[in-house]
Amino acid sequence: MAEDLTRIETGVQGAHEAIDGRLSKAALDANYAPLWQPSTAYVKDAPVLLPTGTTGKRTTSGTSRPAFDATEQGLWTVAAGGLSQGTADTRYAPRRSRLGAIAFGTGGSNGTFSTGSINPRYPVRLPVGTTRWRLRISNFNIKNLSAGADGQEFRGAWIGPHAFGTSEGTGNFTSAPLNPIPNPGAGAAPIPGSTFTYYTSPWITDPAMQIPAAQNWLLSIQTFASASIVIQRTNMGSYLGFNAGSGGTVAPNPSQSKVGLFDVIIDYEYIDNGENKVGFYIGDSLTEGLGGDNVLGNPNQYNWPSQHSLGAGIVALNGGCSGDRTEAWINATGGNGAKYNRFDLDAIKPDYACILLGTNDSLGLVSLASVQSNMAAILANLQAKGISKVYLGLVPPRLNPIIGALAAAASAGVTSISSSVSIPSGTTIAVGPNVTNGAIAAAASAGATSISSSSPIPNGTQVIIGSGATREVVTTSSGASGFGPYVSTVPALVNAHAVGEVVSNQDIVITSGAPTGAGPYTIPVPALAVAHAAGDLVIEQKENLRQQYNAWIRSVPMGVSGVMDFDTAVRDPAAITNLRSDLHTDGIHLSRLGYLRLAQAAPARP
């Protein structure tokens, strides 16, 4: 365990190293003068191709500046000859400037703060060094589309290295911080509380004020309100101080908090080395990073998109939002469309997207057919944004789901079952062999003698079609044909059925009383619709749905580029439907080591 924890900062990098048949750095250095790079350590006389189009040698050992300005140029002796910029561009892949962004949480709750100054501080760790950046702040909550109140004023921002204790940040700077955005003065920079609007700072272009790659830094902002005000909050761990003028103080000893105030985003530009791809990450609290190793919340750099980003040298746009189901992402415009538009995807042009949704769908008993429909809409939205490479994540397990079996056969119409596991009253369970769980793939009229299903149905299987007023039970008289959708012969249907209605050989029932017996347990249920054999599953419906989602995702559906096996990454190898005991904090959300495991299961080179 201790060894695993030491890998949180560096372990992902080893998981993402690959040869890929490319020239080694040693071979390149032996034959070519490498391009000058910002914020890079050089030894005296190191040769490079300068941005001016000529070769040069370093006059002294040291680290290059964040940008190639006059001061940096003076540190190099220009050699005779060299390539012109035009010739270099035809022979080498040119470095290009790209856009990235980092958000500090995605909404959660709100709170009323009293009159005066507030100093939120946010941990920052980027995979690339910035060449320019700007700050955006809004008092709006994208999670529940809640506006805060106007009246907060921005009073400056500071950045600098974050002072760590033995294993965790302190909320203090290591030394006097930089002040890239000075106090604009009273009334000059209001933080809007209205929908989807931000205070936006000027671009910070001074090379001395840039954020370096792969270092633990801190962003400190100062705000002020002349009256008590409602402030929207996020679920990301941060630090809060309440003293006027403390924003630029090295060690104000702020209190750690499980929430971050406001919706705070840093937009930035960086020099792409040819491998610094940009990914858009869609998900729920498992992607936002809720949890952590203590009750005070998880700092931003420990969520799995950030760890994937830092390990693979890619830029992660984390759109994870606590509580989201797939339905929250089906609209790219209007209210929930803000989740797509919070980052300027049209300008950033992400190379790929990763999706981890389904935990809240299963907890809300959302059918597989609905999840499939919602995922299709999400993929269409991403395609419209120019993102065609998409990876789907398997839904991780929860702790101790209820899974057992029928201890005795149960006939249709009976109002109790004999179960190998005890089940509390009021639990929604599935009873049946789990041979088929699908949906109507083509509308079927009343009187039709065949159905088209998203899943194959063996001959002689008793299935339930539809729910509520359209619910009926039929037995197939011929096995499914085709390669999907699958056509099965049935007796004439009594009701018409629409596309998406359930086709299942499981009874989904809510237990209606306390179990009796010492095992097997007698469980009261509503009258069963179909008969079930001894040994058939008795499974909590939340877990049943998770398994259905994952079986579908494993098929690499709808032309997605790949599947991320987050199920295997965090499950208990001795009980594969269970979350590993040392990888979670509350039975659903993960520890930092758990989030690292998700990062390692993401594509190494998306």
C-alpha cells in the first residue's frame, strides 16, 4: 500500500511510456540540433535551433525563460550558418501554440458569506508550461444551473509555488508570490452572478508571470463584498482565508475546505511539442474527483483526468460534474449546454473525449435502453464539436452490492421468494437468469407475431415486454436471428410497443417486507410475472444495471475509439463485483490511489 501511494505523483508516467518505433532522443541529439524549448535546463555550449532560425550555443548553464525574449536571446551565442525559419519549417514539424484550460471544480452547493474579504486559494498543477494565460470567475453553479448574487468584486490574483507539508499542501506560498493581476480597484471588476457570464482578466503575457509545467503551484484570489452574499461553490478541495489583503500573503494559514468558491477557470496557451494532445473529459463525481483521502475534499491535481494529463503529457479539460447522469449531457444548447460551452471547445479543438458516466444512472434505475439513447446523443454532440475520437469508460463497482440466487424455484404469480442473501425491505431487485436484457429495436404493432430486440433471445424464453399499461409476458417460439437487432417469433402481441421499451426475462420488483429465516431467506415481493428456476439471480437492480451497461460498453458500441476498463482497475480481484477496500472513501467515491488506477486505465496515447 505504501509503495502504491508513492506512485501517485509519478506512477502514471511509467504507465504511459512507449517506444512506438520512433527515433530515440539520443539518436536525435546525435544528428540534429534540437529546437529551443521554454523552461528547460541547458548546460553550457548546448546546441539548439533558435526561434530566430539560426543555431546557437548556451553561454552558461541554466534554465531557459518561459518565452524567447530579448533576455533569453542574450544567453545564446549565435553560430555561423544555420537554417532559415522557412527551411526549418519544411524539414521539422513546427511547434505550434495551442489553447488549454483548467477548471477548479464544477458546482456543488452554495453558502451565504458575510460582508468583507474572502481569499480562496486553489492548487494548480499543469502538464505544460504556459506562454500566456487569463483568469475567469463567475458566481454561477453549473451543476444545478443556479445563479449566485451580484455584488462580489475581484481584488487581485497571485501565483507561486505551493508550500507542501509532509504529504499535503498547506495553502501557503513557499515565498512571496507573483502578482500578475493587481487589484483593479473598488468597483472596477465585479464578479457576475448571472447565468454563464464571467469576470475575465487580461491575458498575462509577461514571461516572468507564467505557470511552469509539472510543478505544484497555488492560485490565490482576493474578493470583496460590501454586504452578505450567496456564493456558489464547487466540490474541489481548496483553502479559504477571510482577511483583507491576505491574497498575496505568503502564509496566512488559511483553513482547508472541501469546497472551492465560485466557478474559477484558467484559460492558457502553451507550445505543443507534437504530443501534447487535448482531451475533453465528461463524467460525474468520479471524474470531478469527489472524495480523496480525507473528509476535506480532493485538491484538483488528484482527480483521474488530471493524473492522466500529468502522466501522459496531455491537456485535460475536466467537465466532470457531481450527480450527473447521461441525460445531463444530451443537450449541447440551453441550460445543460453550458457544460459543453464552459470551455471554448471550438477554439481549443480537443483531439479526443473520454466519457465516464453511468454510476448515477444505475443508482437512479435508468434502463439500459435510455443510457444507450443518451450516449448516442452525447456522441452526436461531440461530433458536432469536431471531436470524433471518443473513449467510453466501464462503470466502476460499488462496495458490497447485494448479489445472490434463488434457493428454490418460484412460479409466476407467487408473492415471496427464497433467497440465498438477506434483502432489506424496500430494495429494488431483479429476479431471473439474466439471459436477455434489451429493448425493442423497431416499433411493434398490436397483433404482431415477431419482435426486434437489441439483445438476442433464445428459443423458448419467457420475456416481459414494456412496462405499465403496455406490459405483457410472451414466450419466444423461435430463437433470435440476425446480427443485431435480433428478430424473435412470439405469440400475437396484445399491445403495441415503441422503440426503447424493455425486453427482459427478469422480474424487477421492490421487496415489500423484512426477510425471515436464517438463510435461505424468505423475501416478500409483489406477484412475479414469470417463473424462475432455482439458481437464478437475485440481484440488487442498481448492480444489475451496472453490469448491463458494462456488457454493452465492452462491445465497443457506436463506433467509439476504445473502452477504458475502469471496472477491472478498482474492483476486488477476490470478489469482482465489489470495490476494492483500499481504493474508496465511502463505498462509491475513490481514494487518490483509486483515481490513479483510473488514470492508468485511460489510453496511454489517445
